[in-house]
Amino acid sequence: MNMEDLWYLDSGSSNHMCGKKECFSDLDASFRDSVKLGNNSSMAVYGKGNIRLRVNEVDQIITGVFYVPKLKNNLLSIGQLLQKGLTIVFQLGKCKIFHPEIGLLMEYGMSSNRMFILLAESQPRESTCFNTVIEDQTHLWHCRYGHLNFQGLKTLQQKQMVK
């Protein structure tokens, strides 16, 4: 298990942050900012982008992640997740993150030191000219049906209106 595989759910973090450039699937390296840490020190932000994480054999794309090279631990911002419309439930030593249309996205337990740490493998895209990425089939059909919501797609399947 590598440190880039661990993501700490953080209620004090205003943004998702990662210190490893190679974890990003795409990165705007021209973006600049700074972040203030809990100990009142500041760190420079040298980019903003997306990270594709594999969680329980499913790829999830985390958007708007700050690239902070000196950061030792990856942070998932509770505020940023809520702002994206996700619901986060803490109950019985577990954290569950729900999407309003898809349902349960992630679930993980509390660590022995009372932290919620997501174990996820980053899936950066390689920059090759024959790069092929297999996307989630549900998302593909969501696009093909004119961005029909996921509950609508589920209804089509349940009523066997599509094959």
C-alpha cells in the first residue's frame, strides 16, 4: 500500500488536495494558489485537476483537486463533496458517500485512530497516442439517452424497455 493510495476525509479542508503529480489524470499546471494548514502555515498550489480513483473495482473521478507538491497526505474535502451535491453519512463507525442519482458511491470504516481513510488506487491516464479508456457503461448509456438521469435508466432496464 502506497501513501498515494490513502485519502483522508477532512472536514477542515476547503479543497481536495494531492501532493503527487503522477496521480492526476489531467492537470492545469498554470493554476496557482496557496492553502493554509491547520498549524497556520501555508503551502503553494501548483495546479488543479482531476484524479481518477479505483474504489472497490469502480473508477471514480475526483474533480477540482489542488496539486500541492509539499503535501504529505492526500485530502478529500467534505465541504467540496457536499458542494457537488453528494450526501455523506457517518453512522456506526462507517462513512457512506451517496450520489443523488446513482446511490452509494463509497463506503469505508473508521480507523483505529478515529479517522476516515479511503484506500483507493489512482488511475492516471498515460499520455500515449493510442490511449484507450474504458468508461463506466452506466455513464455511457446516460450520455446516449440524452443525459437521462440514472433512475430513468434503471427504470428502462427493470421494465425491459431496452436490451
